[in-house]
Amino acid sequence: MIEPSQLLVPGAAVLIALALALTVVWLYRRRGIADALDDRHDRLKLALWATGERYWDYDVESRQLRRLLDDAPGGDRQMREDTVAVEALVHPDDMAPARDMLQRYLDGASNRYEVQLRVLGDDGRWMWVRVRGRAVARDASGQVLRIAGTALDVSATREAERERRIAATVLRSMAEAVAVLDADFHYVSVNPAFLRMTGYAEREILGRTASLLGSAQNDSALYRQIRNHARQQIQWSGELWLRRKDGDETLTALELRTVRGPDDHSMLHVCVFNDITRQKRTEQELRYLANFDTLTDLPNRALLSERLSRAIVRAHRQDSRVGLLLLDLDRFKEVNDSFGHSAGDRILRAAALRLQRTVGNQHTVARLGGDEFTIVIEDLADPLDTERVAREIINAFQAPLLLDDRREVSISPSIGIAIYPDHAQVPTELLKRADTAMYQAKAAGRCTFIRYDDHMDVAARQRAVVSGALRRALDRGELRLVFQPRMALSPPRITGVEALLRWSSPEHGDIAPSDFIPIAEENGMILEIGEWVLREACMMLQRWRQHGLDDMAVSVNVSVLQLLRGDFTDVVARVLDDVGIPAHLLELELTESVLMANAEQSAAQLHAFRALGVSLAIDDFGTGYSSLAYLKRLPITTLKIDKAFVDGLPHDAEDSAITPTIVAMGHSLGLRVVAEGVETRAQMRFLAERGCDEIQGFWISPPLEAAQCLAFVRNWRPASMQLPHRAPLVTSP
Ligand SMILES: Nc1nc2c(ncn2[C@@H]2O[C@H](COP(=O)(O)O[C@H]3[C@@H](O)[C@H](n4cnc5c(=O)[nH]c(N)nc54)O[C@@H]3COP(=O)(O)O)[C@@H](O)[C@H]2O)c(=O)[nH]1
């Protein structure tokens, strides 16, 4: 029989064994669970490490944050963690957004907690983290007690994003047009400046090939060159025409670089375009302005010098000659002043055209300025060829130039010729020689050409010396006036004198007015000298008036420059006023050519002189090209027949026919007619018999010093002249 105690013992033992077994199982399972947990923990740790995320757990009430710190995986299985107050961790500026987000989440406005903020890193620096979390514990009423989640360091991403945004903003706001093309030269990105430059919308460009903007102005070799550079990843820069959507073409400065695309495999061509159309145009305009004369479109002095230099270098190499023609339009200034400056411009343009047509395009025709032109003739086989060209030019100018539809003007050239290497070796000297020759052509009577020779230089140098001396002559008192009496024929009496200028230079001796007045006109001194002459002549007359010669008049020669000076009427009025002689006793003599060339322009001024009461004479009448129609419109009082028509009287048939005609014509216009250069009694008789009003010339008296002139006039008696009775007026031979 089994004792209950015996029964108990095995039962207890079973129980104990069972308990032990259970304990072992439990312990075993617990160990298994712990192992499984450790495993999961490691996996979580691995996952967090792999994603770069950090685990955190936040206690809403204590506002403490428990962090699982980021250790290297596979090492210590004890995860390091710490607990910090949120305020100690989060950047003060980001506390508010963090709290706001928390509140929204706690209020249920957001189904997860997500925010980006700066937290203090392990190294003590702020770093941007993206924080995400959800509630992991709630109380019975559903209130969130804890939130757990992960935090990811996004500093680098944010920096990259910031840089991308800056780059995009810069690209958008860049003045330069930027286009990015893929490896096959298709547009993949363009900026607004590019769209503005090309006139296309973005959708019309993206995906299209670069040839969309191709221009025929670009050489196909240029495209090949650009593409080759791009493919070889060599930077390319240069000029490229782009054809806009509207068909217009834009010249651009292109900078092309090839870079790796974001995937690191593909190539992207980044093109930066600058619109240089205007800059180029400005450059071209500047180059044009620097080298061409804008009025005639001919090369200017600068370009001429360049071409002439090159021609000389070539001629030197080939042992050949270069001819240089320097051409000046005769009396252009007078024509210009007469017809007005815009007409003058038209004449210059027409002259330029005629020159170019005459010499042909193979020779350089340039405008040096004013009415001066040059022609460069290269490969001169014979120096005489320059004269042939000069002759052709003079012939070409025989036909008048068209001023406009209705008017035309005849203008002749004077041409100076110089030849390399015969006359000079360098362009400047060659030009000087041609200029000297041109002056000689002018002096020889204009409308002609003259080839330079060495003697001419002496004359040119002398002219320069005289010009310099003349500038000092007034101040040094080297100028004086002489006076030539003028006599009325019926009844005979001395009516007045013509004041004539004389220059006695201590260095150069007596210089004739015909030599120095053109120089004074050239260098502008005539204005000062002319005013001096006017004042001196009036003062002398006033002195003679005080000696009883109170009905005598004085004539003063007026040069074209004085006439054209706007204030000459004022000068005359002031002198008359200062000196105090009656205006009608002053006569201004203007040469016929001056007056005719300036008829239109100066008519108003002549009327102003007449309004002052001053008399006006046409000097050297018959030598110019006056028309009666013009004469009639001018308020002239006197006509002075040029000595050239008096010289042949009374025997020369032409002079004998012309002078009475001029007398009759003058009278028909109501003018007083004076014959100049009367040297003989026979001339005087002829003129007196034909009704000429007055004479002047050596037969009465040569020009006299002031004192002698006064004595001459005072002592003059009509009987001494043995004057004839007036013959009937003859108007034709
Ligand atoms: N603008 C100015 N021009 C002036 C002035 N003074 C003179 N001149 C001009 O110079 C030119 C030459 O003048 P000049 O050498 O004085 O000769 C004058 C007379 O001496 C000369 N003359 C007069 N009578 C005779 C003569 O019988 N025979 C002869 N062989 N010569 C004679 O003629 C000149 C006068 O010419 P004109 O003026 O045309 O009446 C001359 O063109 C002067 O005008 C000045 O101050 N300003």
C-alpha cells in the first residue's frame, strides 16, 4: 500500500518537476523572446543607421525627449540613449514652429507630427533635422501621453536645395540668355532672358534641336566647330547669329561649356548668350565714323592715310609708282555761302559721286574735309597717267552738278599731283606735295591740274612765312592805306578816293595786296585787317573833310569773309558812328564774283547797308558770272567796269563793244558806272563819249599816300584834264 505521504511525495515531485520544467520552458522562452527582442532592436538600429534616421520618444507632460543615439551597427548591442529637455535641444528660433506643430497634432488637426527644425548636434553645431512622429501612448480618454518617431539630418539636403533655389533664381534673373542642351543638342532648359531674346515661349523651345534658331549668317563650318568643341567638352566662345521667332537675327557672344548631368553620365551643354547686336552695330558705326566721311560715304583722311601707306609699301615692294591727286573745288565756299549749306552738301555729294565714277572703283577716292578730295592711283605704269586721270576729272566737271530737280551749278576742280617715289617717300609728305601743286593750280587760274615740282615748295614755304608775318603786321603798324582818286566825267570833278591797303614788312619788304590779301582771307586775318581798313579810311576822310573836302567819298574793298560775317553791318554802323562821317560818303566795294556767289545769302545784308545809307559798288564788273536778274534784286548803287575791258580801248573791237554795253546796262538799272584802270587820254575820251559816269586809273593818278592825295585833290583843276564834251550815248558798236 502506498502511503499518502508516499503518494504525496511523487505528486509533489511531479509538481516540482512540472514547475521546474515550466520554469525551464519559461526561462527558455523568455530567453528566446529576449533574443528576438534584441534581434528586432538590432534590426531597428540597422534600419535607422541605413536611413540615417534617429529614434526619439517624447513625453508630452514632462517635455522630456528620450533619444536613441546613433551608434555603428553590429557593435555594442546596448543602444546608447539619453534624455534631454526639448528646450535644451531645439534652436530657440524653431521652438515656436515646433510647438505649433505639436499643438496641431495634439488637437488632431494633423495626423502626424512633422516639422523641420535646428537641433544641437553632438559636435555642438546646429543642424537641420526633419522630425516625424506619432502618438505611441494615450491615456484612457485618448489624450496623447507620448509621441515617438525619427529625426533625419537634412542639413545637406536643405543646403543643396537652397543652392538649387539660388541657382534657379539667379538663372531666372540673369540678363544673359542661358540655354541648356542635352548631348544631342536638344534644348532641355532655358531661362526667361533666352525666351526674351529669341521670342519663343518655353514650350516651343524645350525638346527642339539647336537648329531651331540657326541663321544663314553663320557658316556651317562654325556650327561644326561648336559641336566638336562641345562633344570634346572643350569650352567654346565666339560670335553666333541667332534667328529669332519673328525672323529677325540677333548677333550673340556665346560661351559654351559642357558639364556632366545630374545622373553623372549624360552630358549637358550650357550656353550663355549675350546680345551684342547693338554693340556690334555701334562698333561698326564707330569704325565707319572713324574711317568714312558721313556726307559723301567716301574714305576720310584716316582711312586715306592707311590706304596710301599700304599702297606705298606695295609700290616699294614691287618697285612701282603711286599717284596722288589732291583736288579742291574752285570757289566752292562762295557757292556754298550763296546757295546755303544744305545745297553745299548736295554739291559735295554730287562731286564725290562724279569723281568716283570718273576714276572707277579700283582707285581710292577720299574726302579730306571741306571741298578737298584725294585720289590714289596705284600701279602707275607711267607718271603721265596721273595727268590723264586729272584731265578726265576736269572734263567730267564740265557738265554742271545737279543741286536739285530744278537747279544745277557749274563747279570746276583744281588738282595738284604728286607721285611716289618721285616727289616724296611717305604719305604725309606726298599729301603736302600734292597740296602745294594744287595751290599752284589755283594760282594758275583754277580749273586745271599741275604736277608737283621742287620749286613749288619754296613758294609754299614763303606763303607760310608771309602768313605768320601778317599776323604781327597790324600790331607792329606795318599796314597803311593809300588812296586813288576817282573822277566824274561830266561835269569833271574828283568825287572820291578808293582806299587801298599797303604792307611794308621790315623783313620781307613791300608786299602787294594781291599777294597778301588771299593769305589774310585764308588765315582769317582779313576780318581784323578789314575792320582796321574801314576805320582808317573813314578817319582819313573825316580829317580831309575838316580841310574843306566835305563832299568827297571814300570806297573801301570788302572781302567775302567780312561780308559773310553776320555782324559786319554792325561794324560799319559803329565805325560811321565813332568817326562821324555821313553814311552816303562811304562806299563798300564788293567784287562781282563775291557778290554773285553770295547773292541770295547776302542780299539781306546789302539791304541793311543801304538802310544805313552806305553806297554799294560792284567791283571788277565783267569778270564774274553775274546775271542781270540777280543784279536787279541787289540794292547796288555803282558798277565798276574791270580794267580788263578798259585796257583794249579804244582800238580793241571787243572791248569797244563791251564797255559801252556795260555802261548802258548799268544805266538801265539806275546805277552809276565807273571805269577802272584808265591809263590813257584815249581811253578817257572813249568812255566819256559813251556816257561813263566816272573813271579811275593812273591817267588821273596812281594810288597816293594820304598827304599827297589831299594835296592832289586840293590842287586838282578840270582844265588840266582837257576833257571832251560828252558824245551821244552808244550802246552798240
Ligand atoms: N579786301 C581788300 N582788298 C584790297 C584792299 N586793298 C587792295 N585790295 C585789293 O587788292 C587788289 C590789288 O590792289 P592794288 O595792288 O592796290 O591795285 C589797285 C590799284 O593800284 C590798281 N590800279 C588802279 N588804277 C590802275 C591803272 O590805271 N593801271 C593799273 N595797272 N593798275 C591800276 O588796281 C587796283 C584796284 O583794284 P580794285 O580794288 O579792283 O579797284 C585789288 O583787287 C584790290 O581790290 C583792302 O583793303 N581790302
